Amino acid sequence: MPTPTALTILLEVADQNRLTSDEFKRSLNARKVLNAKAGDGATKLADGGGLTLYIPPSGAKAWRYRYRLQGKEQTLTIGAYPEVSLECARIAHRGARWLVARGVHPRSYIEDEVAARTAREQAANEHTFKAVAKRWMAATASHLAPRTARHREAMLEKHVLGALGDRAVHEITRKELHGLLTALDPRAPVTARYCRGYINQIFEYAVDGELVQANPTPRSRVLANASTRKEKPRKALPVGRLGEFLMAVEDAPSTAQETKSALRLLVMTWCRTSEVTGARWEEFSLDDAVWLIPAARMKGGEEHRVFLSRQVVELLRALGPKTEGPVFRNRKNPNEPMHRMTLTNWRKRWGFGDVMDIHGLRATASTWANESGRYRPDVIEVALAHKEADRVRAAYNRAEFSEGLRALWQDWSDLCDRKLAEAREKSKGRSTS
């Protein structure tokens, strides 16, 4: 909304008070105003009631209203001609005279009105659904991994803010939200469920800030598809096929060495895909066999320490030596890390898409560790970087379990070597039979 001018405010005063006639005779007409010329000094053509057409020697024409209030003579500029026609100037003049008759300075009234409208507009902009959503996201982002926060914002931008963003938060109705969510549910039930959750939290934030009296978010049961959809567990590669997978990684003829190394690091460290593809050399201390992943790159927002097996140290030394930058580089932009979908796409391309998810490799390792009975469950959970609800206990675990973690990761890497060797033996047997 543009900032109101003196002219628009005076026109509104005249319109609101139905000021359509004058109690005095007007002197000018459109032809006189058009043909009026500048002289050596200022020229003033009176129209009556204090309204004049002012023409300085430069020739620029302007409408002025001269009035007296509280014993002092005042002048108000209404606007320039021809932008402001004679008829328009007269309507604004009636509005200004109406204010003066009530002891109100037109200039002061205009300034107060502009300030009030600007304040209302600013308040309205601050209280739009988009503005409230942005404040809520900023207030809660510290509890999320950066990638999760970006995904949340992108989901809201795509599915919610386009429809509701410019609306005042207190004007949004339950019916509108119901329509938006039920339209999204058939084609993207999971997205609809997430969006409903975000909307609910945004309105709770607005309730706490006394921007709305009640939360209009519909109940979750309105999402018929989302509520009946069952979550599918990640497909985990059977331990018995681990060697087959590792052999396929090593032997894939058209796969870049960095991709192969990233897949092997993913298998042997139990880390998430984004943690591996985003790895940086400055996070590693190969002499100490430690990988310290900063909290900003972790899903749980807490620093994660990985004790590197002998095999992982050898793998990384073969890629180095480097001291900074991405370990696994993006082919299009070497200064950026490998795209996280590179590893997922490899799985599909090389025939493992039906039996496993890349993220499911963590489940494979966890199943092996738990079924072996050789490792404490707490140690396994720390290795998986699962967040401990008790922060004191979490800090104790990570400090206390270093020996157990080193043994766990080394045993797992040794198992990977054995499974790979077994797979090669089987492959040789098949080729000679």
C-alpha cells in the first residue's frame, strides 16, 4: 500500500463528509487555469475560499490554500497542476476547509494520519502469516540440523506461504486451512502431515504472542491419506550380502574413485549420507584415527566423534594428503562437497535399489552389532549418533565409551573385509564351474 499524500487524505475527508458544494462563488475555470502564464514575480489566481493557483516566475503551477487559524495565517500546498486538476483541487480544498472550521490544522491532521496509517501498515506486515512463520522458524532453528531447517522452510514456501503468506495471521480461518491441507493430502500425504504440524506450531507461537485468540489448525484426522499411510522402514542390506555390495563398489568400472571411497566410508563408519558426502579434511585427525563431525552437520545438533578403523585411515590417506576442503568433491564445482544423491543413485544404478536403501546400511550394522551380543546397547546407540534425551548421561556415555567404540568400529571393518573376501571366493567359484 503506497504512503498516502496530503491530496489523498483531503479527498477522503471531503468524501467521508459528503462535501460536494460551496457557500461561495468560484472564480476560475479549466481554460483560465490552462492558459495562465507566469510573470516577472509570483502570480496568484484566486478561486475563492482561500484556494489559489500559485505560479512562480519558473512557470510551475501549484494549488495552495491560505487560511487563518488561532489568529495566524497559514498556507497549505495541495498539489501541482496539471497532476491535480481544478476539480480535484476544489474537492481537496473543501476537505481542508472542513478541518479548519473545526479548529484542526490540515497539515497536522495530514501528518498524524500518515503516521497512523504507516504504523498500521507496518503492524499488518509484521503480523502476516509469512512474517510470523519466519519468526517462528528463527526461534526454533537452533534445535534442528541446518539441512532440516532448510527443508522445513522450503516445504512451507512451496506448499503454504504462497497461499497464506500475505494474509494477516488473525484473519486465517480453520476452513481455509482445511481446504489447503485436504487438497495437498491426496497427492503428497507425508508433506501434508508435515505442513499441518508446522502450521499448528506457527499458530501456537502466534497464540503465545497474543496475535490470535485461538489456534485454527484442523485436527490431524482431516488428512485421510496421511493418517492411514504406514511408514515403510528403511530397506536394510542383509549382512550376508554385504560382501557382494562391497565387491560391486570396488569393481564398478565407470564409478569415480571418490564415489567408491565415499561408499566404503559410509559402510565402515555407520554415518548418515549427508555426514559422509559433506565431510571436510579439517574434521579428521588421521594420526589419532578420529573424525570429529561438528554439531552443525549432525541431525541431532550435537558433535559426533567417530573412531576410525585401520581400514578407514588407509582409505583416507590414499585420498590425501589434504588439510582442508571437501573430502569428496562435487564434479561440477570442486570447492563444494559431493551431492548427497550421488550415493543413492549409485545403489539404484548397480542393482541394489530393490534390496536396500543407502541409509539402511546403518540398520545393517546395528542389527549385526546387537545380534552379536558382544557390544553394549549404549555403545551401539552412540556409534549411530542417536540423540540421548538425558544430556548428562549423553556426555558421560561419549566420554566413557571410547574403548568400546574403537573396538566396535574396528570389528565391523574387519567383518567387511572378511565378507568381501568371501564374496570374491564365491565369484571365483562360479566363474570356474
